[in-house]
Amino acid sequence: MKIVDVIASPGLTGFYFDDQQAIKAGVGHDGFTYTGEAMTPGFKAVRQRGESISVMLILEDGQVASGDCAAVQYSGAGGRDPLFLAEDFIPIILEEIAPKLVGQELDSFRQLVGLVETSKRPNGERYHTAIRYGVSQAILDGVAKAKKKTMTEVILEEYELPMILEPVPIFTQTGDDRYDNADKAIIKRAGVLPHALINNVETKLGKDGELLLKYVEWLRNRILTLGGDDYRPVLHIDVYGTIGIAFEDNTERMVDYFVKLEKAAAPLHLRIEGPMDAGSVEGQIQQLKSLRDALKARGVKVEIVADEWCNTYEDIVRFVDAQAADMVQIKTPDLGGIQNTIEAVIYSKKFGVGAYVGGSCNETDGGGRTAVHVSLATRPDQMLAKPGMGVDEGYMIVHNEMNRTLAVLKRAARQ
């Protein structure tokens, strides 16, 4: 089955592009948007609508395979590729990517994605991570359609992985609405919650960590009250380096605080993402490892999750090799081609580090569904409900795709 044409259409994501540089500089709020001037190149406003591009492969038999190019909320920040706007990148897809794919046989996902992942633009630059991300999704879908299999089965076959017919725990994020949205996640019985967006010391963590401690206590009690005796989700909270700021990166003080957090969360298991931000890959690896070792020495079972400075496949390998964290977030759009996410999960698990197939609120329904197939095949410890920040929509997309796929795979296994 060959690709006979490639077309593209502009789309919207499940959230927004935010100019992180301007926000950190202190721009003001005005309702759901921000006041002040944008600072990151490419931005026309501090907050603007998230955009995507749907890439569609037309197959010989008339079937259409698709994938969604999308970038994270804080595009252009922290060494990431620039703002991804549809009108800027559709011509690149049609003029430079399409000729590489038209006429190709859809018989090997791994081989075809290499044509885009490793190739360069005429100016010598790599293609934007969002392009590589979306095109790789379309290729995976195309190979699945050509072989009349699910995307999960294609990955299992090409990476020689065992089929396990069980769901992967879904991690729901509440955004700033961390109370009502936590209730939603509990009612839906999410496996992991709430993320909680603890990105400010004074207003969310507390100068001595007291605000987060109070929230964890509330969350624990809320789960035990609403969830019943048979519901014990994992608590996973992203603190965006604020613990390090509040406790001046003092490992002993941070461990003392983690002891309090663990007690507040009990009997629920707790993960803390991004406890500090060291400002570099090497610094982050060193500080996370030091904290992790100190926690183990004290017998504290709270897990550390790497996020900041752990963006690419190569970064993930370095964090895993150093055993710097209990879990790594594999932020799908930042890795480019979806094959890099697959390989990152496999590598992390091989060396005993937890894998979290994450991503961004600023993705699409298509990206969320593709991530389900990656997760069912590679078996990370958890995957993110995406896109959006509203709990309901992202959880529905991921949960339903997972259950549909499992039903199909179970039927095939019976025959």
C-alpha cells in the first residue's frame, strides 16, 4: 500500500500558547488573558490560541491516515523550537515533506519515520519538532491502515514487545482549578491525579511549603471521602522547582519537607515532579540524584519525577543512566517523532526508571489518541489525559480510545 498524496489542514489545539518569558517578567492578568507586550520571538500576544496542523496521507485504496502537528504551551522557551503557527508551516509540509513520502510503501513505520526525523531542511536545519511529531503519527496510522491492524499492534510487532491486555493508568491534570477539577478526577476514578500546577512559592506552595501541605491533606481526605474504600489513586504534583526555591536548594531541608508531605498523603502514594530547577541538564541531574539518594537514606518513599531539562530522547537517556529520578516525564511533542517516545519508554523501563508518557495541554485529540497506542504497546507507568485543562474532555478522549483498542485486541486474541 503506497502513499499517493499528502495534504494538510490548519487546526486548533486544546489550550493556548503562552509567552513564558513575558509571564515570568510579571505581565498582568485580564480575565483569562494577559496584559502587556509579548517578549518571545513570534508571539503577537502573551496568550494566543494554540494552533495545529493535521497531516493527511492519501493511500492507494482511498483510505486517509492522519496525524496532528502540535507544540507545547510554552513554545519558544527553554531551548524549544519556535512558536508553531499553521500558516508558517503548512507550506513546509507540502513543499518539503510531501515529496519525501509520496510513492513510499507503507510497510515499515520505523523505516518511514526516519525519512523525516533524520533529514534536514534546505537551510540545513532540522524540521520543527511539531512537524516531526505530527508526520510520525500519520505514518503510524498509515502503516496500521495498510496492514489492517491497530497502531498498538504495529508498535508491538516492529519493536518486538509483548502484548499486555490491561489499561495504563491515566494521569489527569487540574490546572489552577485544583479543587473542583480534583473532584472531577476523583468521580471519574482517574488512576493518577492532580498535577495541581504549583508554580508559585508565595501563592501556591507557601514560603515554608505550608500551602501545598494543606492542599495535600485536603486532597487525601477528599479522595477517601468521595472515592470509597476501593479507590486509591497515586498523587502526582508538579511543583515547577518551587520547593528548591523555598528551601534554597538545601537537600536536608527538602527531605524534611518531603517527610511531612508523605505523612499528609498517607495512605496514598505520592510523586513530586520538578522539585527544583538547577538551570542546566547537568545541574538538574546532580541535584535530583542528590535529593533522591537522601530520600532513600531516610526511608522516604515519595518518588521524584524529572521534567525540567529532561526534554529530548538524549536528555532522558542521561537522566536514566544517572538514576537521577524515580520517573521521567516523556513530553511527547518535545521529542519530535513519536518513535522517540516509544524508544524512551523502552529505555527507561530497561534500566528500572519509571516512565510517564506526558505531553501538553496544548495538543489535540489526535495526539492524545496516538499516545494511547504508544502507551498500550510500551507499558509506561502512566500516561497523561490530554489535551486541555478541563479534566473531562482529555480524560474522555484517552480513556475511551484505550478501552476501544483493548476491546479490539481482546477480540483478536480470542480468535
